[in-house]
Amino acid sequence: MEKFTTLTGVAAPLELINVDTDMIIPARYLKTIKRTGLGKSLFYPLRYDEDGAEKPDFILNQAAFRDAKILVAGENFGCGSSREHAPWALADFGIRCVISAGFADIFYNNSFKNGMLLIKLPQDQVDLLTEDARQGANATLDIDLETQTITRPSGETIAFDIDPFRKHCLLNGLDDIGLTLRKKDKINGFEESRKASQPWL
């Protein structure tokens, strides 16, 4: 998993509440177990019309936000079904961080396990960052995971909280498999001792 240390980039304001995982990635695109190629279908019902043409008024279809790395979203982002394809699609599009006043629990957990930083902030601070995000390429946000700060274009910093274990995993690029492999020597030692003591297994 790619490490997350600092991130500087354009933030896209997605000013919708209760964006569920079917809006993030519709069920018809869940046939793959690959984590790549899903970005083109991200927010499909919001980005495209019935003929598959882009809707010019959707935020990620606008020139200033096509390369956004950060999403400033509405309350209860990621609600609905527990599909892991939702963070996969966001990551494949290029989104590394989502900021909101609240996230659905399963989506929140899945995102961290896939190397994405989710930041919960009070609504008034989310509103400030939404205002910044509306400026598009004229303003970028700087996110520093080690210091747990977001620096606004004005230079003002906003502090955020994060679970220490999640922070450790992101800073070191550790997903569940990576965490397990850190115990490889102990696992191999156990397997060898079991073979010696119980060769019939």
C-alpha cells in the first residue's frame, strides 16, 4: 500500500449530503476484483447522462477539478452498502483524502485499509474548506498527516484527529496483509516448530 505522509492538491467541493456507495460506484460496476479501472465509473450517475455524455455542471467534470486529489464532501458520506469498490474507485480516480463532517462506518474503515485518509471535522470547518475548494486551481490544500494539520490557502491551519493505529498504518503504507507480513519470522517459526512436534499435520 502506498504511504500517506503529506498531500498538496486541488480540493473538489461535493456539496451533497448522504452520498451513498451506489452513487460513488453503481452496482453494475462491481463485477471486477481489480482495484484499477474503476475511476472512470466514479460517481457515474452524477457525472454522465443516459447517453454516457459528461454532465458539464458536475464538479469533477469541470476543468479546475479534473485532477482533484481531495474531496470536501457533505455529511454522511459513504452511506449505503458496504462495497469496498467505493474507496477503490475514488483512489483510482486520484482522490487520496476525503474531508467531511461525518462518514458511514464501513466506508470509513474500508477507506483507511486502502490507503485513503478520511478526515472528520466540525461542520463549520468543513464549510471553510468548501469555500477554499470552490476556488479550484487557484487554491490548494496542504495536508500533513504527521502533524495532523490542514493548511488553507490563506496559511491558516486546521488540526484534525485520527486514531493512532490508523495513522501508523498510513504513514508506513501498511494494509492488513502488510501488518501480517511484519510477523513473518514469528509465523515461519511457528510453522517450523509445529512441523517438528506434529509432523502428521
